[in-house]
Amino acid sequence: MTGSKRIYALDTNVLLHDPTSLFRFEEHDVFIPMTVLEELDEKKKGGSEVSRNGRQVSRFLNELIVRGNGHGISNGLELSSPQGVNLKRGAAVGRLYFQQRTSNNHGKADNLILSAVIELRDQNPERSVILVTKDINLRIKAKIYGIDAEDYENDRALDDFALLYTGSTELAENFWDQHPEVQSWNERGRTFYRLDRHEDEDWYPNQCLFLPGDNSVELRVLHVDETEATLVLLDDHSHANHSVWGIAARNREQNFALNVLMDPDVDFVTLLGTAGTGKTLLALAAGLAQVMDQQRYREIIMTRATVSVGEDIGFLPGTEEEKMTPWMGALTDNLEVLANPEEGGSWGRQATNDLLASRIKIRSLNFMRGRTFLSRYLIIDEAQNLTPKQMKTLITRAGPGTKIVCLGNVEQIDTPYLTETTSGLTYAVDRFKQWEHSAHITLRRGERSRLADFASEAL
């Protein structure tokens, strides 16, 4: 290995997290210790996402070796991307090297990887050698030995979570004065505006705009290009006579959320917010209104990542739906609010619960691969625990007439190696913000109780 290009040594968890990471280092070279290959072999069995990724890495490596006709492994294999991996066209590619010699040491895998990287560094004193791992403790060990170590950040949606698109923007008080030539018209009971767009108005489709104060107004961007924008006046769901399945918006962001959830032209909705902001309640209310009353969708399907907060309690008995029920406490809690008729007593409540339960299906993420949902209202709860790849797998299940709603709180990520900036939910918000059939709302105010609000701020 000669030259001024950097050498990136990959840990097993990087390859299991993103099998295409092999091809993400542009013109620089990649080094794989023998211990990593052994760990990949241990992880290949099973039906989990990690096992599938392990098998995919092995296929990529085998394809690279076959492409090189078995020759030149010691001189490095060219890391040209295989079919299905999208890279920049014409971009320079590095070479892949494997650890040629292994010691007889049978110590901890992390220490064997470290010793391989130290040996690599000593063999290439003129080049920069960097260990890439998602294990923070291994990065600490590497720094102690004077080895440069980094986290794998190629799938990071943005540099700082504070920069994430919020889905709503406050307008200046003189907004209408800045746009004197506004065309307005009414169509099917709705008010529309067309106006020239200024350079500082960085708007996206279905972004919600609000003007506070005495002349308060709430608008949504329907269409936007470089020169003009078309806005529509939002429905006011804060009044009981315009509630959705008995649920009225308690604050501005909840009203924004109900507007996009009830719009049939919006196929993909993401709702971010801390505990108690009403994400699940709003999504379920909008779903029931469109399934039961409007019959726009055939049924509601609800799923979530089954990641425990505390210790695992072992296997759960029963069918797929029965196994998922303990994970769906949010669903049952919110159904108590939504299925509480004023008349009919306990018999009426039970009948309503049975009716709603027949139109709400609980499904496991484990069995989503290969499925297609037609005319369904799909709610993905706790979406912050999904990786970008899992998020893609779920969203691509949508068939004609299906709407997907992703709910999550990125402050409560329970999946190892995921952060606020690498979560699949953050990734989806950032990638979908420019699509005209998607919408995102960040819910800020908790509406659960004064105790929950205080705990959220003080603890």
C-alpha cells in the first residue's frame, strides 16, 4: 500500500450497520482485519436485520474477489461498486485490503482488531491509518494507543439535529405588505393564495406557515418553485364542531398535524415530538375518521420497533398480534380516549372497542419484508429506533392508496449505534421534505398533564 491516500480500517459493527460502507470511502483504501471476517461469519445465521446485513457483506466481498479472478488480493481489490449500490458516476475508487497474517492470540476481538490496525500503521508510516467503528469504547482504546478513530457517519442525515426541518415557520408581521400582489380565490370551500416568492423564503411543499397576533392566520404551502408559491388556508380543527373523531387540536402544531393527516394528497407524514405532545392520538383519530367515516382506507395497520427500555422479559406467547400487544400500550391507551361513547354504558363502550379493534391490525416489523399494503393507513410508532435501511424497507411496502404516518421522539432512542442525526426517522424527514406528497410537523407543546410537562423539562 503506497501513496498519500488514507487507509480506513473497518470494524464489524460498521459493516453490519451498513453493508455498502465498503464503497463509501471514495478514493481512499479500505482494510478489513481477519477478526472482522470471523465475526461476520458468526453473525450470518438468522433472520434478523443484522444477520441479513452480515450475509450481504459476505456477498459483496465474494463478488469483489471473483471480479479480480482470485488474483491480486495482496495488491488490493478495486472497490468499484456492485449493482444496486448508487455512487457518484466517475468518482475515484480505492482498493480493498485484507489482513494477510494472523497471530495465534485468542484474546478479545476488539484487542485483535487494534493490534491489526497498529501493525498496519507500522507497515505504512507514510500514510494516515484511521479505524472506523461505531463502538465508542473501541474508539477510546484506539486513542490511548495513538490510533486515529472515527464513527461511521456516511448515513448521517445532517451535522446537527438542531438544523432538522421542523415543518412550520412563523411569518413576519408585515408579510402581507411584502407581498402586495396576491391572487386569492375560493374553490370547494377552501381559500387559496398565489404570490411571488422572495429569496429569503425557503419554503418546502406542505410546510405550514403562521402569522401570530391579532391578525393571526395559518397557511400551508401547496406548490412552490423559484419564483412563486401557492398557499391554502388551513382548516381550524381547534373547535369542537370541526374536530376529528372527537379530537380537537389543543395548540397550533396539533392543528397543523391534523390538516396534513386528513389530506388525501399527502401520502407520507412524519410527526416528531416529546412524550405527551399527542402524536399517537392525532394519528389514530385521523386514521379512524378516514377508515370508519370517509372509508378512504380499508383499515389501520400499526407497527413499531420492538426495542425494550429495560431488561427483556423473554418470549411472549400467542399469535403475531398477541405477541405485539404488550408493545402497543400507546395504542390501547389512546383507544380508551377515542372509543368512549357518552351513551350506552359499559356495553356500548365494549361494542365500540370491538368495532374499532376489527379495523385496527397490529403487525410486527419482522414480517414486513416482501409485503405490499393496498389502501391502508399505516402507523409506524417509535420510528426513531429504526435505521435508515429499515425505514426504507417499511416505506417501500406502500401500495396504491396507502398512507404512511411515522411517529417518534428522537430524545428516546433505544437502539444501539443510532443517534439523533443517524436515526431512520431523521433521515426520512430530511429526504422527504422536498416531495410534494409528504409533510412533517414537529410538535412542541405537551398536552398530557402539568406533572408530565414539568417532568419533561425538569428531569
